[in-house]
Amino acid sequence: MTHKGSVFRDLMIIETAIKTGMKMAELANLLVKHVDFGSGSFTVIGEKGARDRVIPINGNLKITLKTLCSDKESKERVFNLAPQSLGLKLNDWAKKADTPIHTHSFRHYFATKPCREGSEHQGCTGAPRAL
């Protein structure tokens, strides 16, 4: 993979994590065949007896992921990284940006975004609100 290609892939990992709330292991283990570009969704295969779940993906993310997956076989990993390698890659980017972000930060951001935007959902009680 070229440097330009790896930067694109790394940015796609971050964007996918932010926009879906997927765990790092789920992102690393995501196969091309689990991405349904027609319906705009991922199927996350449940681990250890957990149920599979479907996660919607928005239009822009769908388009860029389609580009990333265009030359891959259905059984290949979307991001071509093992879970530990994916976490190390994100740590490298955090260091370069001089930002104290760890892999779970993206999941937390996704989960609290509706509260910051003023949602009245019961889970947002006491959460910081957007100004």
C-alpha cells in the first residue's frame, strides 16, 4: 500500500469510528462482505454469543468506504489491520496531532453526540449540552 493509500485508509478508520460508534475490534474485523452498500449498513457479527447487529452508515461515509473496498475480495478485512495494529495506528495519529485521544474516545464521542446537540433522550440527563 502506498503512503497516500495508507493515509486514506487511516482517515477512513477514524471517520468510521466517529460516525458509527463501532469498537476497535469490530472495525478491525469488519469484512467487505459485512458492508451492504445498497442499504447503507454494516452487519457487526456478535462475539461470544452476542447477537449480530446492523449499523447504518451515512451517504458520505458510504461513498468513501466503497472507494476503499473497490479492489478487495468479499472475505478481506475492510481496513486490512488486526485489532492491535489498528489501535497502534490510531495512537500514532494521536501522537502526531499532539492530542490525548485513545481508541475508545471515538466510541464515547459517538455515544454522547446527541446529548451535546440538545437531545431530550432519557440517557442525556446530566450530560453536557451544546451552547
